[in-house]
Amino acid sequence: PDPSDPPYLRGLNGPQRQAVLTTEGPVLMLAGAGTGKTAALTARLAHIIATRRAWPSEILAVTFTNKAAREMRERIGRMIGDAVEGMPWLGTFHSICAKMLRRHAELVGLQSNFTILDTDDQLRVLKQLIQADGLDEKRWPARQLAGLIDKWKNRGLTPADLDAADREAYADGKGQHFYALYQARLKTLNACDFGDLLLHMLVILKTHRDVLEHYQQRFKYILVDEYQDTNASQYLWLRLLAQARKNICCVGDDDQSIYSWRGAEVANILRFEKDFPGATVIRLEQNYRSTPQILAAASALIAQNSDRLGKTLWTELDAGDKVRVVGVWDGPEEARRIGEELEDLQRQNISLDRAAILVRAQFQTADFEERFTRIGMPYRIHGGRRFWDRAHTRDVTAYLRVVDQPADDLAFERIVNTPKRGLGDKSVATLSQIARGQRISLSSAATFVANTDELPQRARSTLARLTGDFERWREKRDQLSPSELAELVMEESGYIAMLKADRSIEAAGRLEDLQQIPRLMEEYETLEAFLEHISLVTAADQEATQEQVTIMTIHAAKGLEFDHVFLAGWEDGVFPSQRAMDEGGTASLEEERRLAYVAITRARQRASIYHAANRRIYGQWMSSIPSRFIAEIPPEHVESENSFGGGQSLWRANWSAQGDPFAHVAERNPARTMTRGPAWQRAVAQSSTITRAPAPSEKGPAASVGAKPRSDLAIG
Ligand code: ATP
Ligand code: MG
């Protein structure tokens, strides 16, 4: 290295330097995980500013998360000092577009102080429109419409742009009608949703030359990280802005494209070279993040995908540990084992900040939260709400709070009309008025109005039914365990039925969460003890200063790295997800495999894959088989172990009944049978010879299985 190099160039390899120094013209950096794409992009930004090619305010830099933008800003600060003040246009697509749109809002009929709706608001608006139109919301759920509208917006389509097929997609051709109504409604509300931030800007840039030219002149350089996950409207927006100067640098990895469900199009990578002819394409092949074992495992896995550009990766790091594959009995044991491993790290004085648990689906976090709260393991759930903070789990605990404390007005208010009981806002307002006037609780007011004519008859009988329900639940309290009571309340309140009627994906996830509730409550003797526990879990949320392990979805972990990575729930049906398997085609399975690649490549030193023999999904114990992805990792990079916390005979019965647990891999992917190597044989052999571990002292898996027996588990 040249000692006269500015700090931001020091330590960069050849192609990285090229990416930094080729400032003019289009540049596409295509490279695998951990090869320093983000590092090079950051150095490029520093270089542009340090060499005065542009002011910080003349650079448009897009990152995938707000956190990534913050980190990039800090790193540049360390490289070049104060010169990096501001960087107003460094952020996510959404944050940058929101900022732009505030300046030009009037061009699309909004005021600059428009509000940005969240998903709940969005749904409420759509529901109102659907109802006003006299459409059956059960048949044509608002969520379905919301999903379509998002999809259209991701593709950069306004209502006028829809084609016949799009129009047909909702309520027999009413999709376009509702889309247009919805957009008009948002305008009167002076609001826009997430998709609008981009779509409105796209429309403005397309229809107002002066605005377009202003930004084309302003942005001397454009930089984009995680380019493989841009959707069509983001791509069109970038292309418009870059069209004049063409100083655009995009970095990405086709193998890490994991957002096609949100409209991301890997094809944008191929389009880039077409739209920007003569682009410099830079490939990075040296990985600086992971040990060779981890890298080899990840590379072999992703090599199973057919739809990829293909690349080689190498590293100079020491070999390191093999990828561990750990078989456990069930979800709670998985959480217990990972908890123990984290305690080991603590004993070695390794900061918990360096560890992460990556899950495929949000519902998987519940077991960890439960366990970690119990053993006092500091953790945070990144992205997504904590289990007990989610709207639907809060609804359920609100019911239980009212059972416990009839005077809990906040809780009562929350659920008085959830699920919908046809109580209008006016009735609820009158009820609060009475409660305030009489200085009684809302529950008491609800009982009180039954004998008055303060409210319409319908509202009175609805309230009478609800208070009657609560009385009945309160009476059952002594006969039932808290978890049985919760089950009863969720059922009888109509809450479960409400979610079942909702055909959206979110509703399925919520239902899954609710099914976990009784299980999580099993260990509490009284309702009060449980409710106390919940409030503590929520309070623990605020202590963020200490070192803590991060629990996050793989999607949220993109671009990040951790020394120790625990990959939980690698079972068919969880990962790959049941949906991807049901869809049958290779496309969704390949996306799951890319997700697996992203997951493994987050690890610097150690990656541990967990799979459980039994998992409770949709409230039902299912015997599960290891993820097909495990079999795709070559045995020489894997170290298998099984530790079933009891119930080994069940496990064996289970497995022998199924035969080879990887048989499905052979069945569905004939070409992949080759990958079932010695490690797998070893794992199978171990599984039946392993000496039975002592039964766990806590409520063990066998006990939970016993609670909800399944015929195929009840053998032995
Ligand atoms: P991903 O595909 O996961 O987003 P990436 O290609 O963006 O990965 P980075 O996060 O930029 O990779 O870098 C991975 C790790 O390698 C980081 O810890 C980074 O500091 C380090 N690194 C990058 N380039 C070099 C280099 N030339 N020398 C030493 N370390 C480097
Ligand atoms: Mg990166």
C-alpha cells in the first residue's frame, strides 16, 4: 500500500480501489457476500467528497435501512472528518423520496405536511371504501386489495396504468375503481402510504421537466447499496435521476435477492447494463468476513440454485470451525440450548452484541423471548414488534386484563369493538361520557346502560352480551388454568374467528402467534402472575444500554455481520417456508435458498444451524424433518450433533416411521440426492445411538407433547 494514500483507500484491494476511483460513468459492482461492497461504496463516497468532486449535498446515496445510512455517515466521518456535514440525500429510498415529496407535494395534490399512513391506517381507509361501495368485505378482504395496491405501486403503476389482468385481480374487475377511489381519498386526507412516496415522485419527475432537470443537475453522483433488491419503481426513479450525468454506481449480489415478494426485481441488474451502456462492471471475489468453512458451506448451498450469475469467492482467513448442525427435540429446547451457548459466550467474556439469532419467521421469536426472559438473558428483537407488543397479542391480553380487573378502562376500550360488534363510535363515546359522569369504569357503565335508554337497543344488547361474557369468564377463572382460560376467551370472544375469516398472510401469522399464547402461559399458576410477567417483559424493552443478543429475521439481517450466528428452525415447513414448498415451482424455493445463503454469510466466526424434531405450528405439534438446505451443505464443512432433551424413543419411532428424514429431498429434487453425504449418514446414525440425555428439569418437551397428543407422536 502506498503510504501517501488517503485513509479511505488504505487496505482496499485492487477491484475495490477501482470501484472507488472510477468516479465518472456508470459502475456496477457485482459481488458475493462479505466481499466489501458496502465498504467500497462508503470509501467511494468519502473519496468524492474529499476530492471535492461534489458537495455532500450533491450526492444521492441509497442504503437499505436507516441504520445502514447512519453507519455509513459515521464511517465517512471517521475517514474524512468534518467535510461530511449533512449528507441530506443519504438514506433509504423511502426516506429520500419523503423528503423530496415534501418539497413538491402540491404537484400531486398534497400539502407539504402530508401524513404517512401505516399499514393499519391504510387498511382502515380501504375497509371504509369497500363498505361504502356495498361490497362484501369477507369475500374481498381489504388486505387483499392493500396487497394489490402495494404491488401496483412497486411496479410504478398509477390507476390509469393498470392493464386488464390487473383490473380483474380484485372483486371482478373493480380493482382499478378502488385503487382510484383510494388515491382520491388519501388526497382528501392529505396523506400518502409508503408506496406513494416513490410513485408520486416518479409521476412528478415524469411530468415536470423542470423538477427532473433540477435533480439531475443536483445529483452529481448517485450510489446505491443492495441494488439487487430494488423494485421497478425504484429502478425507474434512479434511471430518471441518473440519465443526464450517468454517474451512478450500484452494488449488489444477485444471490442475496430476497425481496421479490415485495416487488424487487433481480432483472434490474441485467437492465442496468442495457440502460447504461459501457458501464464498468467490477467483481469482488475476496471475502473478508467469514471463515473458509462458513464460506464453503454457503457457496455450496447457493450453487444449487440454477437462476444465478455465478461467482467464486475466496478468503485468506484461517479455516475456522465447521458449520454446526444441531438437532434438538423441539422449539423450547432449541431456545434453551441457544441460551446455554450464549451463556458460554458470556463466560468467555464475549460480548452478546457479537451474537445474533436469525429466524425465518416472526413467530419463531416467541420461544426465545420466553426462555431469555426466564433466565435473564439480555436480548432485543430487531424489526417487528416484540411478541407481547403486537397489536393482536395486546388485544388478547386486554381481554385477560378486563377479566382480571373489570375497571381496566384502557383494556376495555381496546377490545370493546374488537372483533367488530357493530358498536358505532358514537355509542362508545356515549358510554365513556356516562362512565365519566357517574365516575364508574367503562365495564360498569356498560352494565349500567343495559337498564336505561341512553343507547340504541342494538348497542345495549351488544354491551349486555359482552359484559355477560366477561362475567362468565370471571366465574371460570377458578376452575381453569390461565392458559385454558386464555384459550376460552380467544375462542368465545370471536377473536379467533375474526382472524380465520381474514384470508391474508398477515392474519395467518397472527393466528400462529395466538396459538402460542396458551403454551406460553402454561407455567403460570394464576392470571395475575401471568399479567405481571407481561408487563415486565414490556418494561424490559426499555433497557437498551446493556450488551444484548439480537434476535431478528433473516430479511432484516441483510448487510449485517456477527461473530456468532445461530440459525434457528431449519426444518422443512419453517425454512423453507411451507408456502414456498406448496407453491411447488423452483422460483420460490430458490428465493428461500438465497435467504439461507444470506443467513449463513452473516457469520464471521461461527454458524450454528438448529433444527427441531417437533415444532408447534398453528397450535399443533408437528413432527418435522430437517430443512432440505441442511443436506445441501457438503458434509466436509459440517459438524453434526443431536441432543434430544429426553424422549429419544419417540424421536426414533418418529424417524423410523418416516424412514430417512431426507427422503423428501431425493423425492422432490432427484438431482440433489448426491448431496446426502457421510455427514448425513453420521447424523442419522447418531440419532439412533445417542444416549438419552437426562430429562430437562423444567417442563420438558415430552410433557408439552403430552398436553396435546398427536397420534404419530404418542408411540413408545
Ligand atoms: P454483504 O453482501 O453481506 O452486504 P459486503 O460485500 O457489503 O457484504 P462489507 O460489509 O462491506 O461486505 O464487508 C464485509 C467485512 O469485510 C466488513 O467487516 C469489512 O470491514 C471487511 N472488509 C471489507 N473490505 C476489506 C478489505 N479490503 N480489507 C479488510 N477488510 C475488509
Ligand atoms: Mg453490504
